[in-house]
Amino acid sequence: MQRFMAVLTQRGVKEVAGYDDMTGTVLVMFAYGFLLMCRGKIEFGNIYGFGLTGCFGIYFLINLLTQKGAYVELYTTISILGYSLLPFVFLAASSLFFKI
């Protein structure tokens, strides 16, 4: 819950950045895919494919730009970027009730 609030409010990100949690990330991605599936679009492959490709790209960019000896782990990058999909889950949920 702490990571959800840090993503939504953009406060306390430094404390949460060191905490690795893949369960919430997978749940957010699954909820996003499920809500799109309820809308009639099956997008699980795109969500996971583009998500992992983006995570690898951000991981490499961050590690190329940091100083020697300081690096970010791939696990942490996937966890943080996975939680950043939370606003899209809310948008997908609202699209069930509104016609776009």
C-alpha cells in the first residue's frame, strides 16, 4: 500500500525505491489487462511485451548514466515501472462506464 501511495502522490519515492516487490507489479499489470479484456480488447501480450522491453531500456539507460560502482538492479526497475501503471488501471476501469 505504501508503494501505491508513493506512486500516486509522488512523495516518499526515495524510501520506497529500495523496496523490491514484484507481487504488486504483477497484480497491477494483471488488473490492467483484465479491465481491458472486459472492454473487449485482449492486450496481455502487448502489456507484458512492451512493459519488459521498456524496463530493459530504462534499466540500461540508467546504468549507463550513473557513476562507476553505483547501479540500479533490473528487479528494482521492473518493480518501480510496474507500479507506475496504476493510473492506467484507473483509466481502464473508468472506460468501462464511459463510451470512448
